[in-house]
Amino acid sequence: MSPHGTPGHPPPVACDMTGATDTPAERVDEFRRLFAQSLLGRSRRQDSITFRLRAAPGVEDWVRDLARREKACCAFLDFTVDVDGGEVRWEARVADDEAARQMLAGFYRLADGAGA
């Protein structure tokens, strides 16, 4: 099966950074820098999370780039990035799958200790 799944079959719940130009530790550090600099708040539902970030210059492009790179390694995550007034809203969603929800919870925890 393709890493992105097939119609009617979601992609596997796995992260594969073999094609990435950064390491997992570098990626986590980048998320923490983004959240430390720009996080306004976050919310969590069973199948999705939303990060609200300050729409300072460059933040929207940074978030879109991170979302693109995360989608490349974690195809089971679906992202939406919107700008509303002074906020960049980054939503991550998963299918109804316990392993996917656990991975989403880990993604949510990346912002622990940030300014929100």
C-alpha cells in the first residue's frame, strides 16, 4: 500500500522521516521554538487539536512549512492552516483510530510549557 493509503483505506499510523532533511529531535525543537515564540492557546477534541498562534511576520509561512513536512512523514495526520485576524490557526485531525489519537495527543503535548 502507498504511504498515503488508498481510497477507503487510511494511511498507516506511522511516522517515517527517512526522506526528511531534519532529524526527529530537530523537528521537535522547531515545534517548541514555534510554540514558545507564538502560541496563544490550544484546544483538543477526540479526533483533532488546534493551535492558535500569533500572526507575526513569517509565522503563517513557518506553520504551513511545518504542516507540509509533517504530512510528508505522518500521512495519517490531516492539517488545516487558516489565518483569522491576528491569529494563525493550525488544526490537525486524525481518523477514528486509537493509535492515531495517541499520536495526536503526543503532538498536542509538544506545546506543554509554551506561553499558552
